[in-house]
Amino acid sequence: MKIETTSKPFKEYRTEEYAKLGLPKAPAIMVGDELIVQGCDIDEEKLEAAICLHLGLPEPEPQKKGILGRLFK
């Protein structure tokens, strides 16, 4: 699996030169050729589900969100 990370100072993502590249607004996450999110953060569970879908794996079980779920990770 190939993972490519591009990181620049935030100001560089807002320049005219960057806009001309046709890349998504930062922050952005792509899985394969699919743009999962741009210009905002993403929930870890949604990202994990998108990666599993791309790899042909079943989606992960939803994490417990209640107080007991957080205590008994």
C-alpha cells in the first residue's frame, strides 16, 4: 500500500499558485483517487471505513460511544 503525505505551512495552501494545481483544499484526505474530505477534519471512524472500503475489507464495527465504552476500551 502506498501512502503519500504532503505537508506545508497553512499559508502555502491558500496561495494562487496552489489553487492553480487543482488539488483539494487543505486539509484534505484522498483514498485512492477518491476525495474523502477537504477543507475540514474527518472522524477517525469514517476515515477507517473509507480505507476498508477501498481495500475491499468489511467496515469496522462502530466504537462504543457511551461512558462505559470509553472506560473499557
